[in-house]
Amino acid sequence: MDGDAVSPFVEKGRPPTNTCFVYVLTSFATLGGLLFGYDIGIVSGSMLLIQPYFQLSTLWQELVVSGTIIAAVVFALVAGVMADLLGRKKTIMSASVVFVLGSVVMGAASSKQMLLAGRIVVGVGVGLASVAVPVYVAEAAPKHIRGRLVTLNQLFITIGILISSIVAGAFSELQETGWRYMLALAGVFAIFQLIGFFFLPESPRWLVNRGRGDLARAVLTRIRGGEDISAELADIRSSVNDASSSTKGARPVILRVLSTPHVRKALLIGGGLSVFQQLCGINTVIYYSGTILKMAGFPVKHAIWLVVVPNVVNFLATFIGLWLVERLGRRRLLLISVFGVIISLATLAIGFQLAYVYSPPLNYGATNSTLTAFGDTNITMQHLCMQPYRTCEECIHHKECGFCQGVTEPAICLPARDETASVIGPCNSTSAGITGFKWAYGYCPNDYTWISVVGMTMFVLAFAPGLGPMPWTVNSEIYPLWARSTCNSVTTATVWICNFVVSMTFLTFTEIITKHGTFWMFSGVSVLGLIFIYIFLPETKDKTLEEVEELFMSQEQKVHRGLSKGEEDD
């Protein structure tokens, strides 16, 4: 068999099984998505314990969070080369090994430097898996359920994020060791995936490309469950021959991509989808949902548990995408999803704007008399928090300050000691809760908090079925075989770069252009995304990967390809 021994999944004389095998294959592959989701989600909860354990500065907290993202950017580019040289299967197995190593390093970390190293190692696995998994699944899937199977990867990502929030809550009481269990648990899923892949086949398209036609036929027969594969195999061979003819001159693949009009066009569309997927601001919900809810006016103890709400909705709403992707098609589902994202971001912006406009007032004139009444006569009125602020929002804009609200007494701005009390005045540790005053640090009590919860829920509900999975699905379909890994590497690196930009600038934007201004900005970017998709994205539903490639060709290219195929048949 072209130099390959018969694999354990293709036994001689064994009758073909039904197509449930492709679901088993996809489930093991998309465990990479679960690991991806778990590792980007778990840092939010674990950081609450890691920060005091290692006494991390703000810079080090940012490094621990972003270390995984930066490594994912670099190795998303490396993954394309690996997937072409070693195969899709071996690249995914390599990612599994890296996930295990990174989880062990993080769980055993004795210093912040070792912890950062573990996060970077895990980022390597994230970068490899985020490229190889969608390509592997798309190349193995039958055309009539390909969109659904590739969308499973996004479902597993949401499962990973949801599991991470539950695990973080379960171990949050273990102040000294809880974070170690949180970070190390990812290794268990990776080991399970690694073992499973020993018994799964390589992509039939990659096998054909490597001249292993007999093995490719056996694998394709196994995956298709006994269907006639002659036409599909012929299309695959044709695309491989086209790829071979396009490699003359031994130019780097990326240069061939940029010099081939229809592939360049596909890459621009795929890259655009990746950009708009991230710049709508979805990672503000993944990384900062607790912070957003706190900004909206929820106390910390409530915000922590409310974080689970968007994660659950994200998970459940992905099933809507699985159900609709083969019914509505990729393009229509994306248009509906992005329209919903625009409305939900506008809802969030309106909620924050109402909270800002109707922020509880302050009584600067009452500050001195109130402090005197509580015996705090040594505090100078020149203190940063004792300035003539008019509202709660103006007060809490300064991280050193908090809002002390009285039931019958005037509200005042005071220096903050921590989340629970002020340094002085009626909201300090000895008098808070006894004198009729309520302490609010980092948020302003208001009547519009429910709008933010509704907006976040709408956002995730709109994003999860369409804008979440469809860019991955489309990018796994629209490139020819010779360019597929390289183009997916470029678009996946684009995802991670935009992810990094959004996650590192969100809090800064909320301070510079206000919270509501930030969400209006995300909504405006999403409007541009809607226009982009409407104008440029064709429908790929119910087409083979070879037929999808022709969607981006000119009529002249299609004629030339048809003639070439006819000559091969003769």
C-alpha cells in the first residue's frame, strides 16, 4: 500500500462501518478545541489566587495572561508548515504532548517565571491545535455535514471555557493550592486526546498529496461508511495535481498564494472574517466578564457568580449553530449572527450610558462635616478622593477612591482601603454597615444593571451560533489543498493578534472613551463586518472542497481547470 502498512483502523477484509466513525474522529480532534477553550478561560479564575500567591504586579498579571496568546500567534504560523510536512494527525498529537508538558509546568510552578514559561508552552499547543484541528476535520468530513463537524470545534471551545469557570469555582476555596489544580487539569484532556489519536487515520487529502493513494482510498472508504468514493477521490487527485503544477519554481507557498488571484481573494476574505470575529469585542466577555458586570454596578460577590451566565449561554447557543449551519448555510447564518451582535453591543452601550448619565450624585459640601462626625479630622481635603466630584462615576474613575452612599445621609467620595471598606469615614471597616452607609468600590450602584446582563446574554447568544464558529468553518473550506495549511496559519495568527489587541486595550479604552463609548466602538466595527460579509462572502454549503475553490475563480480559470481535468480523464 504505497509503502504504508495497513493501519489498525483499516483492517484487511473488514467491512466498512457507518458514518458514525467520522463523528468519533471529529470528537477526538476537537478535544483540541476544548483544551484551547479551557486554557484561555481558566486564567480568569486562577488569577484571583495566583496574584496574591506570587505577589504579581499589574505587568506580571498581563504577562501571564498574554503569554499564551503571543505563543499561539507564533505557532499558528509554524503549524501550517508542520501540518504539510508531518501531516494533520501528527501535528494534533504534537499539540497534545505540548498541552501535557505545559500543564505539568504550570501546576508545579515554584516561581512566577516558571508559571509564565508554562503559559507560553501551553500557548504553543493552542497555536498548533487551532490550525490543525479545523483543517483535519474539514478534510475528513463528508460535504453534507462538513459545516456541522467543523462547528463542533467551536462547541468544544465553549465547553472548555464553561468547564474552566466551574473548575475555578470548585477550587477557589483552596487559597494556596487551588490554582495548581486548575492549571494542571488540562493535561488530563490532552492525554485522552493523545491516546485516541493513535487509533485514528491521517487526512485522506494529505495522504494523496504524499503519494499514498491506496491508503488514502482505504481511509476515505472507512470514513464514508461504504459509500462510492470514486468521484470524491478523483476530485482530490485533481486538486493535488493542480497543486503540483502550481509548485513549479519551488517558490515559498505564501508567495504562490499572493500571486494566485483566486487564492489571494480567498485569503483576504478568510482573514477579514477572522478580524471581525475578534474586533467585535467577544474576548471582553471571555476575559473580563466579571469586570464588565462589576463596572455595570454589581458587587464583586455577585459578579463572580454571574460570570457563569454568559459561559452557559455561549455553550448552549453553539448548538443552534450546529443545527442551522447546514440548513441556512454559512453566509446567511453569519449575516444574522453579526446583525444580532450589533444590536446586543448597542444594548450594552445604552446600559452603560444610562448608568453614566444617571450616576448617583455626590455632595462635596457634606464631606467635611460627615468626616468630622466620625472623628476623622486629620484628613486633608486636598486628598485626591476629596475633590469636588459631582457624581459617583467621577469618583470611581480614580482607582484609589470609592463611593460611600448613605441611606439618609449625603453620599461622599472616600479613599479606598480595599473592596470591603474605605480608609476613613462612615464606610471604613469599623463603621460600614452599621451607620446606614454602603460602600461601593470600582462600581456605581444604579437602576440599570439588568440592561448589562441582558446585553451580555444577547451578545453571546448572537455570537455563538454564527460569528463564533463560521470563520473557522469557512477558512477550513475555501483554500486549495496546496495552500490550505499555510492560509489557515495566516488567518489563525490573525485571530490571535486581534485577540491580543482587544484583551490588552479594553480596560484602557473604557477609561479613555468611557465604558459606553467602548461598546459603541465595538458595535460600529461590527457594522463594517456585516457590510464586508454581505459583499464578499459566497455560500459554500453543500459543495466539495474542490467546488468551493472554484467560487473564487474567474470564468477563464474555471474553463482552464475544466480542460485540464478533461485531459487527465482521457
